[in-house]
Amino acid sequence: MIAGQLALLGMHASNSYLVAKKPEILSQLLVNTFWVAVVLGIPVAIITVVVDRMIGQSVEIHAPVMFILFLAPINLLFICVTNLAVGVHRPQLYNLLVILNGVVFLTLAAFGMLATTGPLFFLSAFAFASVAVSTIGIVLLLRGHAIRWRFDRALFTTGIGLGIRAHVATLIAYVVTRVGVVVLRHYGAFSDVGHWSVAMQVHDTLMILPGTIGLLLYPAWLRANPEARWAGLNTSLFWLALAMGAICAVMAILAPPLIVLAFGAPFEPAGQILVALLPSAFFLALTSIVSQFLTALGVPIAQLLGWGVTLVLQVLLSVLMVERYGVQGVAYAQSTCAAFICLWLYITAKRHAKIDRSRATSSAVL
């Protein structure tokens, strides 16, 4: 849902940040989220439809494409509601909403497949699941809170700076992990694109665990004192490094034959690509935790700069390596850049944590 992501403006991050600091503003954040979903979600969706038509060959606006007008604000609302559940430190509610959304959609999708329905039914099922689960989440979150339906411009302005910085960092991080396929297509290595895609699917699956851990640690770090926050980061990194190291070691042994078993002998190169990408999975897992720590400190500019440098470095390395080593070289380039950004962000976190502790000490003295 590109339209929904563009319209977010990082509100999911800023909402979690603000509500963790001041839980009493939860209801107003939800109201602001609703208005942003409507006011920005639909126009961004319209732009997405127009661009889709300009790029495509057909001038007819098909129903599934028009459905984006409704899916964009719905998707935005669901993402923000689930992140607010994390911000108020209710991980059980977050898990419930995510699981329930999946169950409702898959149940409706199963009926759709049995009835041999078209794409519009599945889009409708997605919309219904998101609306129903978002409504449940809002009701559960707002119990005991008064609601004022007026848009709070001051509150929106307070969080928009942090939200946009977080959004930009996330967007660049996403682009970094997709440089490989762009480079392969540019050099006409279309046979390698399929192998790369399979390897990246497994790579992205390995990111689910650290992503979830970071999401749950984020509100705790927002509330923690500077000493506990820094100690918590290092403890989390230690245990995650052990876990991811073990997982990557097992994947290096088992994944290549399992990929051949699942996709056939023609996809054997995908297993070799995955092995070359495992260092990327390891370092990006640690990076996701450090990124949440830095977001809890307000998303410093050095965090954005690090991702920008990494993107440039990865493009250059990928171009150089693909000419000499082919698709394996692109995988090595991504793993190298993953290690680079992990080190960059950890050094940034260490510097800002020191500043954070100094400020806390000064406040205590005063």
C-alpha cells in the first residue's frame, strides 16, 4: 500500500513517541490520525492512481485501482492504531489486532477462492478486515478517555518533525535493501533477478523477529532513564546477536538444499545468494534495534545521514561488484553496507546516549 505509506508522514512513529511520553493525549492523537487519514490519504491515493494510469497502457480506470482511494486511508488508520497500542505499552493488544486482522482477511479470502471471485473481492476483504480491527482497537484504546473531534494543530506540529525524520530514515533503509534488484535489472541479469528475489524473501523473513523486538522495546526506552536505556540497548544487542548468529548459521547449512527442494534445481543459485546475504540479515537485525533506540532519542540527523551515505555506498559497490562477480557480488555489497550502517548507527547511539546522560546529570544537579 504505497499510497498509505506516503500519507503516513511518519505519524506511526511520532504518535508512539508522544503517547509514551504523555499517555493522556491518546484520544487526541487518534482524532488527529483520523483526520490525516481522510485529508491526506485520499488525495495521495488519487495521485497514485493518476501516476499508475500515466505509466500503464490502458486509459480505463479499473475498479481495483479506484479502490485505492478507500484502501489508502484505511491502511494508514490501521498502522497508526496498532502503533498507538505499542506506545501505551499494551503489546498484548498490538498482537491481538495484528493476528485478528490476518485471521479475518484470510477467512474472507478463503471464501473468495472457493467462490472464484475476482480481485475486487480480495481488496474488499482487506478493507473490511482493516476497518473492523481498527474500530476494535480504537474502542479498546479509548476506554476511559474523553473524545474531542476537533483537529489539534499544535499537537500535530509537535510530532510532525520527528515523524518525517523517522519516515525518511525508514524509506531510505527500505531502498537500501532493494538496490540489488535494481542493479541486476539495469545490467540485464534477468535470470538472476528471480534467484535474488527468492533469497531476499528469506532474508526479509529473518527481519521479522528483530523488527518485533525493536517495536516492543521502543516505548520502554522512551520511559526509561538514560542509564537504563543505554544498558538496555547493549543487553538487547548482545542477546539478539547470539540468537541471529545461531539462526544465520543454521540457515547457511539448511537453506540451500531446502530452496532446491521447494523451488527445484533451477533455483540452486538462490541458496548461494542467500548465504552471501546472511551477514546482511545479521547486521540489519542489530541495526533495527539501534534504530529504535535512536528514534526514542528523537531521530538525530546523524541517523539520516548514515542511511544516506549507506545508500550511496551500496549503489557504488553494487555496480562495481556486479561487473566482476555477478549476482554474488551484489549480495556481498549489501552485506558490507549492512555492517557499515550498523557500526555507524551504534557509534551515533553511543555519542547521543552520552549527551543524554550528561543532560540528565545536569538536570539532577539543578
